[in-house]
Amino acid sequence: MAIRFRRDELKARLRAAAPAVLPSILASDFAYLEREVSAVEAAGVTALHLDVMDGHFVPNISFGIPIVQAVRRITDLPLDVHLMISNPAEYIEPFRKAGADSMTIHIEAASDPRPLLDKIRSLGAQAGLALNPPTPLAAIEKSLPHCDLVLVMSVMPGFGGQHFDDVALTKLQALRDRRDCDALLEVDGGINAETAAKCGEAGAELFVAGTAVFSEDDYANAIEEIHSAAIART
């Protein structure tokens, strides 16, 4: 089993690094995957974000277990795996074995997420729960004590390069102020220096950035711009 980090260790590491930019490799050049991963690793990122799409839960297909395994072989960075799939229960253990250190499932794909979150935790991984822009916070309230991470989507999942939805800010603020929520707060979708500043002020700790990093010539500079904007407002 290609495991690098345990749940408590990873949560402490990410919280200590916050605000942290997590490059989404979905936006990288897969013809040069090792080079792309090495470049953002050299820029000093804390973890990598991997978007798994099944073409059913979201209208697109990205990659699955083989790519997670490949990335695990070429880096020791924590792998934050976002499962945008309709049947996450069937894949939690295989993705953990492939090298996922953190796995996030969607409330929209699991009417009762607690057993899945508990399963992820039982495997020693960090358990995350995501919600899409139209989904109210009330949908995940009962699950908060079982979450190590809450991923607030600021776009509808499935495609990169979308515009940021301000509804994410309201959700982040509400989660930040809840006494029953000790989860890491992550935001994904349309993240750049401008939106990272707003999210940092709202309470975000982890900032997933794909196009804003990999579309630039200088990855390190792009990451630093997002980080600097976020840290100025946290």
C-alpha cells in the first residue's frame, strides 16, 4: 500500500501551512506529468490536488487510479484526491491503496456520507466532504463532526477555467464561525490572486488552483501570487 501520510499527521501539516496553494494536476500537461509535478514541488507547495471525474456525476472524464498511482511514485507530497464520482463507496479503498492521503467525496453523491467518511478515516486517510454551489450548508451539518476537511466548490465541478461563484464566500464564513466545525476549509474553482484574497478573508485555508498555475510560464511565481493574496487577508 503506497501510503505516505496518516490522517492526524496530514491535517496538522496542512493547517500549519495554511494558507496553502494546492495545484490541481488536471490542468497540467500530462505528456510531461513528472516534469509538471517536479516543477510545482520545487515551488514549495504543501500538497497536490487530484480531480477524479467519472463522466457520470460530472459531465467529463479525467483520470482514475492509474494516475494517482503514477503521481504517488514520482512525489512524496501529500495527495489530496477529490472524488467527483457517483459511487464513491466502491473506490475508497482502491484509491487509498493507490496513494491517496486525503479523499473528498460529494454530499450530492452520498445521501448519508457518515459511513463513507468513517471508512476513509478507518484506512488512515483524511476524510473530506464537498458541496456544490447550489447545495446549502444544511446538507452537510450533521456530517461536520466526521469531516477532517470541507471542500467548498466555487464552480460546478467538471471543467476547469470557470468563473468564481461568490456563494462560496458565504459558506466559508459560516463554516469558519461554527464551533462544531474543526475541519480544514478548502475552496476549489476559479481561484486566482483576486479570488484567493476574498476566500482567505472568508476563512479558507487550502486553495486549489489549476489553470491559474499551469497556464502560466512561471509556476512558482503564479503560486506565490495566490499565496501572498490569501495570506494578506487571513
